[in-house]
Amino acid sequence: MNERIVFTSESAEFLRGMECDVVETYDFGTSGAAYIECDTEHESTIADDDRVLDLEPNITVEPHLEPEHVSEGSDVATIADVRELHDVPDDDATGEGLTVVAMDSGIDPDHPVFEGTSIEQVDVTGSGKGDAVGHGTAVLGQITRLAPGADLVALRIFGEQGQTKNNVIMRAYEWLHGNTDAYDVVNMSWGSSETSKAINRTHNELVGKGIRDVVSAGNSGKKSGSPATAERAFSIAACTEAGTIAEFSSYNPNRDNPDVAAIGKDNRLAQASGTAMGKELDGPWIKASGTSFSAPEVAGMVAKYLTVHPETAPEPIMRDFEAAARNIPDQPRDGAGLADYEAAVSAE
């Protein structure tokens, strides 16, 4: 039996009457999807139904972590370095009154970086609360240090092994689509190794509902996958503390990926208790690299931006950041350039 994700133009319940085993369905409001198991001979019948938009394998999805590209020695990019390179002041624009979601591996709410922060944990993996991998804690730590007034939602899509599949991603998107009034920004520091029409279509519909998204561009050079390749995704490349593009950062000019760049090399990150991701530093901190960590920096900037311009829709925010970005000469992999918060928030 083949595992498939089917994206449909209406509720996917009609698939239960077809030659397949419907494991679970997902409701996105104006459309739907389903995780099915079926024989190869029946796939064409399902795909030919007018209500079916896409049918694709249930592929594996991973965090955009790059363990091979962590420098030896004591060099580390701190949050102060992020503020300096990207012109992010420590001012009254704290994200207060806003909520930022991270689709990730969960959170260790007891890390000192989250002291005083309102945190909600939502699990769609069946693993429960917490963070067995450490990735989500690191990501949310970047967000809260730039937008300390914002409430956080840890939407857990990675379980104990640090990998997941498209059907779990669909559960998370169902939660996002069904709770658009409960949050303002969503960070996605993960991706598949190839473009998924189902993920991209669902992502574009979410942005169309007014949700401001920030997505990691990927760590695979000229090849990357969903959701960074979605037409409406605001995707973030990784650069070094010095402002040069990281060697692993993805670049897909035909998919408008990336849009801007932020520090994603040798970051000093919050460490979840009991996890060993990255290289350990003094205290509950680690050093790690990846577009996983450049994205939440921009998510924090977007929350700050919304404190100043609260009614701005997703596309105008992305355009302001692109227009204000500082271009790296002769470097197409930076997108529009290095993110510059102060210039973006002050854009006419």
C-alpha cells in the first residue's frame, strides 16, 4: 500500500467512498486534504476525480539544521550581533499584544530565556508537551529575545526523532487554518527536500487569510523544498555574523527563494534541558547553524514591525523588508539582501 497525501477542493470525506484507506482527513476551511493508503492501480482513479487537486507521496520533513557547518573555536553569533547587523533596536516595539507560533519540535518552557513569557503548547504528533530535540526551544528563543513582549505558541510537529512526515504537517496546518484569530505570525524552520504542491497550496491559502509567515529558505544550496518554495512564502537565507552568505543557504531563483537573509551561522541558541543539539556552550546554551535560526530572527522583527504597523498584511511586510534590505554585491543567494529592520519599519 502506498502512503499518499491528497489535496481536495472541498472536504476530503468523499474519499472514504473510493478504493483507498483514508487514515485521516484535514479541514482548511475552503479546502481539505487527506492521508490515504492505496494500491498503485487505484491512484489514477483518485487523481482523475474533479475534486482532487493534488496527490503525492507522504514525504519526510526535517528541521533546517546544519550540523556540518558549525565552526570550531569560540566564535559565536549572539543576539547582540543579530541586533547590530540587522539594525534591530531594543526599544518599546516588543511585540506586546501579538502571538507568534513556531511549527517545530516543541519547547522547554523552563529555559531562563522564556521567563515571564506567556507560552501555549500544542502537540499534533502524539508525543505530548516538551522538546525532546531542542530545535524548537532554540527557534523560539531567537524570537522572544527580539520580541520579548509577544506571546508564544509551540506547535509541535517533530517528535522524539527530530523528523516528521507530510501527514503530521497537514495536522499542523489544519490547526493554523482553524485558529487564525489566535495568532499573528507563524515561523517555519523546517522543510522537505522537494517541492510539495499540497504543502505549498495550503501555505499560500494560510497567507491569504492574513497570517504573516516567515520560513527558512533551506540548507541545500540550489535545491530546496516546501514551504520555502510556496509562491507567497516569506523565506529567509542564512548569513554569517560578518554579513556574508552561509555556504549551505538555499537559493532557488525560479521559486523566488530566498527573500532576505539573516544570521544563521554559529548562532548562540537556547538549549532545551536534556538535549544535545549543536555544540554546547557555558550554561543552557548551544552553538548551531542553519536557516532554521535566521528565520526566527526575522519572525521576531516582523512581530516588532507589527507593534508599530499593526494592520499591515503579509505581502506589504515582505515588500518592505525586501525594499529595505542591504544588497550584497554580486551575491544572488542573499535574495533582496540582508534584512534591515529599522529601514523596513521606517519605509514610506
